Amino acid sequence: MDPMKYLREDVVSVSPDTSAADMAKLMEQKNVGSLVVVDADSRPTGIVTDRDIIVRIIAKQQRPEDVKARDIMTRNPITFKEGMQVTDAMEQMMNKGIRRMPVVDRNGRLTGIVTQDDIIRLLGEEISYIARNIEKQSPPIPR
């Protein structure tokens, strides 16, 4: 399995100073449920999800225009390093209870994102490939 094949390179990132209102608009425009917060060197420093905006701002009746990414982001996100195996990513996601992992290069700079959905799609394709191979090598099933 080549995990990098399932990397989303079109990851959407914001600065720590981006307002929650602008983040929500960006999520809607880009049709994403999370944004990676990056520093000036494009290194992930946090992640903000649509749920964070609802639970940490709207539910507390704060004004989204007044809240910045740095105020609600989950700090120091667990990252998927280029070359890491999918099984390692799955284990990290399970152990940490996360659904998304920013992907970084060897210098720690953001290059993409991998989600649980991506991994499920990857595993589904692998299982389908194995099933087709078994079907080719097996006698036909009577119908």
C-alpha cells in the first residue's frame, strides 16, 4: 500500500490570526471540515475542525469575528511524516482519538493531510484488489 497515493495535497491552512468567522467561510468554500493552522514556515501548530467552531465558540455564544484560530485550535497536532506506513497512521489515530493527520516533509513543513476516510478508501481498494485476484484463481461460483 502506498499511503502517499492517498495524501490530500490540497490541504487548507490558515494562520493563527485567522478569525473563526473567516475559517467557517473558508471551510464552506473549500468543502472541508478542518483547517491546519501553520506558522510562518508552514509548520503545523494546530488544527481547527468545524466541531471546534460549534462547541468552542457558538455554544458559548462568543462572536466568531472576535475569536482567532490560536484561541480554539488543538495545539501540536500529531503529524503523518512522509514515508510513514498507513498502519502507523492508523495506530496513532486510534491511540490519540483523532480523525485527521497533517502530513509533513522531513523539515516539518505541511505537504498535505490524511484522514480516516482516506485510509478506509485505501483499505477498501486493497481488499477489492485481493478479492478480484482470488476470484481469478478460483473455480467459478455456480449460479
